[in-house]
Amino acid sequence: MDKFLEEKYGLKDTVLEDFKRKIPIKRELHWWTNREQELNKWKKIINESIHCERNIIVFIIGDYGRGKTLSLFKIIDESTKQKEIYPVYLNFKGEEKSKPGIDFIFRIFKSIDFNKILENRSEKEVMEAVMNIPDKYEEPRKILEIIYHGGIDKHQRNLFPGEIRSKGDEINKFALYFLRGEVKPSVSQLKQLGVVRKIDSIDIAKEYLATSLCFLRNLGYKTLLLAIDEFEYLFSLVPKGQHSIYIALLRSLYDFQTSIDKNMLKMANMVFFIAISESGWSSLKGLEEKESKIGGPTVPLLDRVDETTTLGAFSRDEMEDLIEKVLRYNRVKEKFEEDPLIPFTKDFVDYIYKKTKGEPRAIKVRCSQVLDAGLADQVPLLTGDYAKKVLMERGF
């Protein structure tokens, strides 16, 4: 089969991987399609985040399989075209055992590549970016100073050397783990870091976040873009009594700039692109309705949302565009061919659309089954009749 695929279609790996995969990967951006109207809105917000002095919240709403994660990847891809933006991808809720709310800030720190943010920055620029953090934020400034100057090779700027060569390397690494909430330092270890307090409250964690945003701004970044996936985890993994803590935290982060003395601390903006399922969005709106009578953080949070985008199912023509684009991409040459590598007929598209109603994930699953059988049978075309036969045989 592998030999047949390589000789007939120029493929070294089966095309089916791209149809069977339920979790999207960045390579799928090659065949991004049918979301241009939404993308134009997102690009406008990305550009706005560079020039304004405030934070921005955008919700991307859609059922599972509608393309929320891929949309976040596309937003990150677009934002990398702006040198003033540093984008990160993260899930809303992880497995951290820290106090509610603090874990979210720790996830932000874990998502930042503290080597990558130094790209095209000189050693002098990095040192100045750290030292220009105000004295009021002495402790988090000290941690950043140790991360970048606590024994690392200043020419390589390697935060994680292959072998620990000195005590300086150890403290450099420990400071980074401390910032990410991955270690619980003893009193003697805190003393070695030159700080007194652990990051054990939301207020202290926000001090470290403010300092990091100041550091990014000093390096020339105007925006930290947070692509946050699976926000509905709030309602499934977080105890009900803690929901308001996370919602209040997100609201306070939106208001972050207004709570900081701008004359003392210049920070990079934050733009939150938050993906949430339709059921998760309904839960959030339900909290809003409930709290409108008794008070709570959900109403002011949703009042601060700048944009919402709901991802719908594909039309029949949009679905055909997606199938054709996927099948035209030559994964060996990494380019699009004029014709599909695996040909298909119009009635094949009609039949798949009838069975899927344009749901992107359902399209991929059923196409994978038909393609799997078609490649094994070496059929010349994927037709509607052939698709019907295969899907009936395979229990669809």
C-alpha cells in the first residue's frame, strides 16, 4: 500500500492521517478555508491591539469539530507577521495543584518561551529590559535577572543547558521553575533567589505577570496574544464554587492596565482569543443571567467582551472547497497541485454533505473511511455510490 501511494500519488505517508486526526495540528493551516470573513475580523483586532493602550477579549464559539482550535492556530500564525506581538497557545485549565486562579497565570508563564522572546535582541537590550523594571517590582525583577543572567552562557542564551555546569546554571533553571509554579521553594531557596515571598496568592502572581508584561514591552513587544483553548473546562474540571474565581480573574486581567500606574509601569497589552464550546458559552450566559439578579463577576466580564464569533457548519460548496484543498496538497513537495492527488466526483461531495450536514469533523471522519477503502481497492474515482457502499459496510 505504501509503495502504491508513493508511486501513484507521490505520497510517502498516507493521506488518511489528515482525515483521521481528530485533534488538529498546525500543518492543517495549509488548507485553511471558508473562514475568511471571521479571519478578517480577527486580523483587525490583532492590528488594533498594537496601537491601543488596553486589553481585548474575543470569544470564538462552536461545537466540537467546528474548527475552534485550528482557528486559534490561524490567529497565532497571523499574529507572528507582526514583530510587536508575542503569541502563545494554552488550554484554560491544567492539572496544577495550586490555588484557584493562580494556576491560570502559571500556565501563561509556562506558555512563554523565555528564549524565543529574545530573538534579534542583543545582550545589552535584554539587560536594559530587565533593569528598567521599576523598583516597586523588585522581587519579580530579581527572578527575571536570575533567569537571564544567573550563570547561563550569555552568548548561547540557553536557559536549559544540556548539562548543569555550575551552581549558576542551577539557580537559573530553578528561577524559571519558580516563575512557572513548578517548584515549592524552601525558605533557604527563597533566600538564594533573593526573594521573600512565594507566589501563593493571585495578587502576588499578578505582580509577576505585570513585571513580565513590562519586560516584554521593554523588549519592543506591544502585545501578548493569548490563544486560550477549551474554556469550557471551567465548567467540567473546576468545582462549581470556584467558577467565579476564574471569571473574576479574567475580568481583572482585562482591567489590568487601569489598575497599574502607567507612569510607573509600561506594560504590553494582552489580547485574549478564547475558544469555547456552545454548551460552555450557554453555561457562561446562564451564569450571567443568574448573577444579573444577585451580583457576581460574569456580568462585568461579558460586558467587557469586544467580539464574539460563532463557527457554523460548512455549506455544500464550502465543504467541496475543503475536500479539494486537502486532496490537492502534495505532502512530499509541500505545495498545492492543480488537480487533486486523489480524484473525486460531484456526487461524492453531494453524498458526504447529505450525511454530514457540513460538520467539519464529520466530513473528515467519513472521508477517511471512503479514502481508506478507495486506496485499498485502487479505485480510479471516489463516487457517491462507492462512498455509500463503504459507509454502509463500515457501520456509518
